Amino acid sequence: MKEQPFIQINDLHHKYLRGTPLEVTALRGVNMTIYKGESVGIIGRTGAGKSTLVQHFNGLIRPAQSGRVLVDGQDMSDPHLDVRRIRQKVGLVFQHPEQQLFERLVGDDIAFGLKKLGMEPAARRERVKWAMEMVGLDFDSFKDRFTFSLSGGEMRKVALAGVLALRPEVLILDESTSGIDPRGRKELLERLLTLHHEYGVTLVFVSSNMEDVAGLVERVYVMDGGRVVMSGTTRQVFAQPAELRRYGLGVPQVTEVAHELAARGIPLANLPLTVAEGVDEIWRILNS
Amino acid sequence: MEDFEFLRHITIGQYVPGHSLIHRLDPRTKLSVFLFITAAITFNISYTANTVLVLTMLLLVALSGISLRYILSGLKPALPLIIALAILQLLFYGEAYVPYGMQSRTLFHWGWIHITNGSVQLVIVSAMRFIELFFLTSLLTNTTTLTDITYGVEDMLRPFSRIGVPSHELSLVATIALRFVPLLAEQLEIIMKAQASRGADIAHRGRLQFVRSARQVSALIVPLFIDAFRRAEDLILAMQARCYVGSRGRTRFVRLRFGPQDYVAYALGLVYSVTMLALRHRFPL
């Protein structure tokens, strides 16, 4: 099942403000494959082209310039393609939640996409309820609240629920964990893992927080200057701290500790990526 | 295919870095010449004068080093409006309009529709004027940074502060308003992308489905305004946090200075505009 590619990107280029004196190149030849049912991280410093890339995944930007994007076997440069079908399969949650809520009431905002799909009111209600439970919002107390009176963390949950309600096969989170408090962040990551493991949702996680990436994804792509510069399993990528530092990134703190210990002559058997793994490894050394 | 990149189509107000002669002029010179030529354009109905004005604009564009294609790309979204206005003027304006300095002749008359030589001239000249003003505004804003425009406006209004005109505050208001245009375009892009991501049908909006497009626009306007107010509140806080008190006792790092090229450009602009205004008596057609 994992061998089936869902999103395939070939030599993709993109320029903003194309044809004007203010043209900016955002992508210069990206190659990437995302398989059905996996969880992938895309990391890179600001301006590396991550957001531009993921907007190609659901057809918000179409490959008009050069390169090829295949999503679920469909060529995204085809002008007759029904992008709405693709967007239902590939859900995208943006960076700033307060900028993507547009209805007056929380319930209406989450139901927006379902209404556009023409779903029956009763089924819609059930789906909204499910989506709100998934993100940890109480249906009865939140559905009639004004979206603009919510706190930042609640807005983020509503934005996520609005995308989840469409039951996408692929969920893309573009820096969606930045700016939440530690507990909210932990809860969100746990919910994403549930979605991934229990519902088989493919996760694409764009982040500059190495801890979150390490705890969530199986594979990592590193981007810099509009290109993919490193890729591999999460462990392979975080085993190269010097390269990551060159691209303005780092490794999770636990992994950093392991690299430091190795440099001082105490190599750990396995490179830890999470605190739990780190504790296990250190415990093993202390006991031997 | 839908295109969410609105900034690509807004060329007015977008500074394009460069080192041309026009870029280097003092903003006060540019603003003054802008006003002179605007007057010349506004009060000219003759074909001759407007042809000269269009050619002048092309010359200025060449001098500015900004590509003509870029400026014209900003005109494209306005074309349907210009054409619709031209048709309405042509069909219904003939009866009431008496052209300056010439005999009114009816060219075509059927029911309400009344086309005279005057209304034909009005239509052609209006389109030319629109294009001239568009070029002029593009040139000013493409070659001058917003900061420079603000300083220019503030300095030019300063003499009026004696009679209580708050020149600094007025130019500040204008700057903030202009600064918000690209921000609103960006915000609109984000909201439309968020709606499209959740299945809003933005691609298939028919050109003639006015009611549907209007309803879709209203779904965008409300969040857009809420965001604009939020930004405005943030801006107020930021200004207060930095003890902004207006112009009182405030000095400035950049001092504008007139160079020889400014005197020349100023004089040329003034002479040119007066000549163009005089032309309208010499060549009424």
C-alpha cells in the first residue's frame, strides 16, 4: 500500500509576479514523491519554498511554468481538470488560522466545505460534530460561537476541523503548530497521529520545529533556495547535524545531546529522536 | 484556470526599483509635474492635444526604464469597464452634450439612441485621457517609493499649516491608505485560497452570473474588513508604543533637496502643461 505514489512532483519551477520587474523565483526544479498512507515532513528555513510547494499539492497553484505535478494520477496542469475533487482529497491547513476563518459562526465555518459538496443537513451536522471531536472542540458549546471571538488556539482548531470535515485522504499542515502553547501543541500532534494511524490519513507536515517533525513523521525532505537538498527517513536526516546547520536548521535537542555524547567518545547504539528514545538509550549506557 | 496572484495585476502603486532620470528626481518635482500634466489632460478635449499627450507619456515611460508591457498589464483588468463606459457614452450622451468650439452634428438617430460628432469625440478622447492618466499615475508610483511620496506631499502641504492644515497627519493618512492596498490584496488571496481549499467554486465562476459572483464577493468582503480593522488596531498600538505624537518637534533623517535636474524638470513640466492647455484653443479638434 505504501508503494503507491499519491503526489508526484517532477522538476517543478515557480516564479511569483511572473512577467513583472518584481519577479521572484520560489521553486527551481523540485522533485518529490509522497506515497499513500505515509507521513512526510518538509523542513527548511523561511523562503525555502515550502509553502509554494504545498500549494501545488491541492491545485491552488498550478504548474503553468515548467515541471509536472501528478496528484492521485491526475495531471494538475490540465486546464479541464476538476480541481474541486482534488481539493476534497487533499486538505490544506494554512499558517495563520485567524486568516482562514470566514464564516460568522464556528459551526457554519466548519460546514462550509460540506455545504459546497451539497451534503444533507443531518449528515452535515454529524460530520461537523465528528470533525470538532477530532480536534478537541466541544460541539454543543462551540458550534454557535462567533469565529472572530475565539482565541488563537481555538481558531487553529476550527481551521483544522473545517478541513478535516471534508475527510481528506491527504492532510497538509503548513506551519500549523507554530504559536500554540506546549499543551495545545502536544494535543494537536497526538490527534494528528490518531488520524494517521486509525484513519490512514497521509500526513504532509511542513514545519520549522524539529521536535515536532521528529515525533510525527517517517520521512523528511529538506528544502533550501527552492530545491530539495536532503531527503531520507527522519533518522537518516537527523543523523547529519552539520548539513542541517548549513541550511539554517538543526536537530531535536535530544538528538543534539546524542551527537555531543558521541563527539566526546560515548556513542549511543541508536540515534534518539524523541525524549523517550533518549531516556532509553542513556539508561542503557548507565546500566552497562 | 483560476489565478490567485492579484498583485501581479496591480501595477499602480508598486515601486519598481531603478536608477533612471525619473527615479532620481526629487519627489516634490515629480508630484508637481504630475499635477501640472493632470490639469493639462483634464481640460483637453482636442484630438491633437491628446495625441501629443499619449506620445509624451510613451516618451516618459521610455525615460523611466520601466517596461511598457508591465504598465500595460495593469491596464488590462480595467479594459471591460472602459469599453462599457465608452458604449454607454456613445449611445446615450449625444443629445445633451454640446462640444466645445464646434457645431453639433447628428450622425445617427434612432429612438433613444442619439450619436453626434460631439459624443464620438467625447468617447475617443475619454478613452485617451483614461490611458494618459493611467500612465501618469503608474509612472509616478512606479518610480517613487512610498516614503518619498509621503515626504514630498508633507513638504508641499507645509505652507498651508499656517492656516491649520495638518500636513504631516494628512500625508500619514495617505501613506497608510496606500500601504494597505497590497496588504489587502494579499489578504484577499489568503481568504480566497482558504475558501477554494474547502471546495468553494472560484474557478467556474461564469462571466455573466452576476448574482452568484456578487454573493461570492460578499463572502470575501466581511473577513477582509475584519482583518483590515484588526491590522489598523495593531498599527495604532505599535504607533503608541513608539510614542508617536504627530509632527510636533519631529526631525527627519532624510532631507529632500532640489538638484539642477529638478529645476529643469519642474520648468519643463510647467511650460509643457501650459502649452498643452493653450493648444486646446489653437486646435479645437
